[in-house]
Amino acid sequence: MKITDKLTALRTLMKERGMYAYLIPTSDFHETEYVGEHFKARAYMSGFTGSQGTLLVCEDKAALWTDGRYFIQAENQLKGSTIELMRMGEEGVPSIDEYLKNTLHVKDCLGFDGRTMNTALVERISKKLEGKEIRFSCEEDLVGMIWEDRPALPKEKGFFLEEKYTGKSTKEKLEDIRKVMKEHKASCHIVTTLDDIAWILNMRGNDVKNYPVMLSYLIIEEEKAHLFVDETKLDDAIYKNLKENNIEIHAYNAIYSFVKTLDASCVMLDKNYVNYAITSALKESIEIVSMPNPSQMMKAMKNEVEQKMTLHAHIKDAVAVTKFMYWLKTNIGKTEISEISATEYLLNLRKQQDGFIEPSFNTITAYKDHGAMMHYSATEETNYVLQPEGLLLVDSGGQYLDGTTDITRTFVLGEISDEIRFHFTTTLRSNIALSKAKFLYGCRGMNLDILARGPLWDLNLDYKCGTGHGIGHVLNVHEGPNGFRWKIVPERNDSCVLEEGMIQSNEPGVYIEGSHGIRHENEMIVRKGEKNEYGQFMYLEPITFVPFDLDGVDTAYMTKYEIAWLNEYHAKVYDIVSPYLNNEEKEWLKHATRAI
């Protein structure tokens, strides 16, 4: 069915129900960043496959909002759909709630599936529409009525992540959370975010591609808890852990009838994530304390075991990516390599590493102008064959039993222009500037972001995304509440104080549409430095160990301090990775990490 036919079918259902507009967010019932196939309603209705975006369908028009990572992709995929692209954050582009205020008429009806809209968003829209007497209709999934071949909910079994990987038991985590509940006089805590539930219960799953979580809801009370999940997906170790911690098991969808009967005076939850169908079902007498889940900060501050395990994962990942770099650099121009075949080769190298589960996101392998699309994904139709010239940007990562990785390297395949070499070196300088940061405790990512953007802002260049994001532990590759960004944006929670043990990426870039894309990314862990009369100093320790491609570097643009940092980093890469390589690879790596 063509996109225009799907929109016509949806509008027919809307008209039957007296709806003027229908909202379709990129969301499952848990506000998960990357959703499973069953929940890709927005992609199905619009043809736009990016991980972020919201579609609004009105009687006579439609619009889709997405962020700067996807402007180029969305423009291409929306062609011929009659859907207008709304470039979020651009001058003159209204927000969704502003657009609704200007578009809806008095007493119109706005429809949406209440399970896919978080409570805070619904309340914000409702406040924006005050005075218009707008009616909400949120009980039906209209897209599901059109989508005949919709994929079923996943059925694969999950697994228990042992304490040797997590460093903390479920019992200890529940005790810490209940202390916070007591502080806020809450007798009940509703958790719907899949990464929080997975972390609390030391439970991982296979319900979302590249993201080892299980579709579930968790309600924590003072003495017991309730897990809403497809019971067939639980293994014996998970069962044992749930029983030991007095956690009752309920059917996945039973949450909606359960909350209607919830007997609590005060409930703690996060309206930014808990869906509207749940909060609107609570008794009116219940006081809601809306705040970030306590587990969010707890899991962001990796404990000593998690840090140790993550370092193991990064060493294995470094071996795989370094071997890939060797293969790429020694075979380009000699054998046919495409974006897709390069992606498959890298995946096979990761599969050879102990404890590898799956990629941590869809690998971005982008040659030449494809690199300008931050989240490009090669298809059979777009698949470039690589030539011994230009740049190849590869952004990839792995889920291992001992940690989650995320790394980008931009490889020089042959001849490049002076401009590209300048951009390559400047982006590397940006990465180094943030890597070298020392700062007083209390700083947030916003305080440090300028270090990375500075060299590019000096050239009147920028990148339309954050400089870095937090990373989960055998969980989501994008984790809040830590990160690097120059301003607060509503769609990201990444501006907290940087605490010891937090892990985040450092990935500045240059993206020139129609020409090239460059990104240099390492993961870094927050460490404590010296404490003196000025306070507690902190620093960032890179834990990614793969060479930056020196074939793209011009030292004429670098300071002696930047060169010294790069040489020291490359010496460490050689020491850590070389023991896992054969003689030919080792000799190649010695040259790739040479002092400059």
C-alpha cells in the first residue's frame, strides 16, 4: 500500500470517529528510543525510517517532525508522500503543540493511542490548547486497524545477567529505590522504561533489536513488587531472582486493569516516560509525584564491577575494529568492497569475540557523500562500492555480556582534497580538546561541550546533534541523564552533573551535504582527579582503543599538545591491542600508531 493510500485509509477512520487530527509518535508503550518492529507505526504510515520523529495527520494535510540527524534522510523518504517535513530546532519551524494550536479549530477532536504518548507530552499539548475545548480520543490504535501484516510481539526468551557482570543484586537495588520512595512518602513506584526495569531486575531480553531488554512494566511497593511480562520469555534464573525478591508475575497487558484498582495514597513515577493510558487510569484520589526514576542516576554511575567489565568489552571491541581497519586499508582497490559487505565483515569480526551478543545499534557504513547523513543506513539501492579514494565513515558498536560499546572511525581510502584533510584534522582536534578536559566537580556536559565545538565554530561549522551521550551497561547505547550538548533540548535528558563512573561518548563531526562526513568517536569514563582548596577536580579517561587514521591528519593544523596527546593515545592503543593480533596485523598497527 502506498503512503498516500495509508493516509487516506487513516483519514476514513478518523472521520468515522469525528477526529480532525491523529498523532503518531515514534514510540512503543515505554518511550523506548529504538522500537521493535511491532511498534513502528510512524515508519509504516510515513515511509520515514529514522529512529526519531512524530507524524501528525489532519483532515487535509500531514506533517512530520524530526531532528537534525535526519533532515537529509527524511527529505528523501518523504518525497511524494504529501507529508510536510518539519525540521525541529530550525528558525521558523513551530513545535508540535504550537502547530496544533494554530491548526485545530474550537471543539475539534485530537486522536492518539494513549499507550504510545507519554503523560508529560499530553499534558503539555492540553495546556497549549486551553480555551479551544479540544477533545482527546486516546483509546484506539487506528494504525493497527490499517496495518494488516503487522509483526507480532516478540517471543524470544530473555536471560539473567549474573552479579559478576552487574556488581549489584536486585535486592540491593530495590532497597536503594525504596529509600527514595520513603523520602517522597510514596507507597508505590511505577516503572515503565525498559532499561530501568532490566537494570533493577538484572534481566536482559531480546525484544528490541540491538537493545537487550524485555517488554515489561514494574510496580514496586513497600514489601513486594509486580512485574508485567510475557511469562514464557522468563528463564529459570530470572524466575529464581523474582521469587527471592517477592516479585509477582502478571500478564504484560494486565498493567492497565491493575492500575485502575491500585490502592495507594501516593505514587512515584516519571510523567516524561509513563504513558498516558496508565496515568489516566489511576484513581483521582492518588497523589502523583512525578520525578526521574531513582534507578536512572543509579545505573548511569557505573559501579566498580561494571567499569571493569566495560573495559573488557572495549578491549574485545578494539580488537575487532582494529582488525577491520587493517583489512579495509590493505584490501581497498584490490578486491570489491561495498558499504554492505564492509558492514558484514565488521560484524563477523565482532562475532568472533567472547561474550558478543549483537550490535548495539544499526551500523552506519557511509562512503563519500553518504557520510554527510548522520544516521545513514546502506540499502541494496543506495549501496556504494568503495574505491581507493575519499572517506568511509563507520559508526558501530557491540553488545557484550560485559558491556556496551560505541565507536566511530573515519577511514581515508585514498586521495582526498585539502579541504577534507583540513576538516578531518580539525574534527580530531575537537575530539582531543574534550578528551583532555579537566574540570571541577559540579560541571555538566553543557559546560564542556564548547571544548569540542570550539575548533569547528572557529570555522563557522557545526553539527546538528550533541557531542556525546551516556551509554548503558549491556543496555541502550544512548542513556541519560549524562552527555555533552551546548544547549538543553526537550527531546533529550542529558544535562546532569557529571559524576564519577559515568560513561559517555565524545563524537564531534563535520557533515558537508553532497560531499563528505567525518566523525571521530571515543567513549570516556568520568574519573576523580586531584582535590585541593579549589574543590574536587575531575577528568575524562578514554576507554576506546582503536587508531585514528593518520592518513587524514595534517600536523600543520595541530598544536604540540594535541600531537603529544595523540601520540600517547596511539602508544596505549598499540600496547593494549597488539597482543591479540597476528604478526602482519601487528606490524601494520605499529605503523598505524606511529608517533607523528
